Amino acid sequence: MCSKSSIMKTATVRDLRNRYTSLLSWIDAGEEIVITQRGKAIARLIPEQDRSTQTVDWSRSPAVKRDRSKARVLSGAESREIVHEASGEW
């Protein structure tokens, strides 16, 4: 499970898969994260040195460009169920 020590943060491979947005927020805050698998360090995630010059053009993202015109619109009940399922404890 994700942990914070006074020196460096660590996360398991499972954390990387399931909680990547939290880990990205740590990296965005300048933290280094050691990724562990079965108790052994296997990788290190570190923030880029000069993030101020990097920009993202979201208009080119496949998720933005995807044609949703034929996608089924969820009902309010379906939306509530998805939100309820996703709101469990981390």
C-alpha cells in the first residue's frame, strides 16, 4: 500500500495500477516514488526537471477526438451506481 516516509514515498505495483492518479499528484508535487514488487524496489518514479516548459495539447488526445455520437447515454440510476461502486475505500 502507498506509504510516506520522511525520506521517500513508496508504492507497490498494485498501487501503481490502481491508484496512479494519487501517485501522479505526488510526482506533480515534486516527490520521488519507489515502486516495489514483493517487497523489493524495482523502479523509481521521479518528476521531470523542468516541468514549466512542458505543455499538453489535449485537443489531440484520442479520448477527446473519440466519436461519441453513437454512445449510449447512461441513466441517472446507472450513473449513481457507477459512482457508488467507485467510491469504496482505497
